[in-house]
Amino acid sequence: MLGLIEEHMKFNEDTVSKLIDELFEKYEKRYIDEDEYKIFFTLKGLNPDEIEDLIFHAYRLGIIDVGVDVKGDGKSLMSIWKDEDEEGISEDDILKKF
């Protein structure tokens, strides 16, 4: 199944890494929620399916980590962060920072 998904992805490792780096440079913070990265990548010309593929691919490559945060209004948002920035910190600790 994963092989079929990979065949449809248009992102290679260099492109994924570059786009994720640009995202984190733009926001200048360690944790980026779903609303933020969707806006950024939409402005870059990606459609919702491409954004989902990009995030999934970045996660599979180990470039980012992914979690879910519940905001004050009860809305659940996916959040991403660069794994290498958070050595030794648990996902729960990271999500408490939001």
C-alpha cells in the first residue's frame, strides 16, 4: 500500500526538505499548527492533497514529527515540529507548550 502512495507523490526528498525548511524559517518558531502550514503551502501553490502528501512524506523521511493539539475552543489541530530540535522531550511536553 505505501508503495502505491509513494508512486503518486510528486515530492522528492530534497523538495520536501526545502519546503519544510522554508516553512519553519517563515514562522520562526519550533511548532507549527495545521492552519499555519496549510496557509503557507497554499500560498506556495499546493492544493490540499499535495499538502497532505508533503506532510506525510516529511514525516516518513524523519524531517518532522506530527502530533495533535486541542485548542482552547475544543478544536483539534495537527501540529508539526522538527524532531532534531526536540531530543529528549516527549510529545506530551511539546504539545503542552501551545
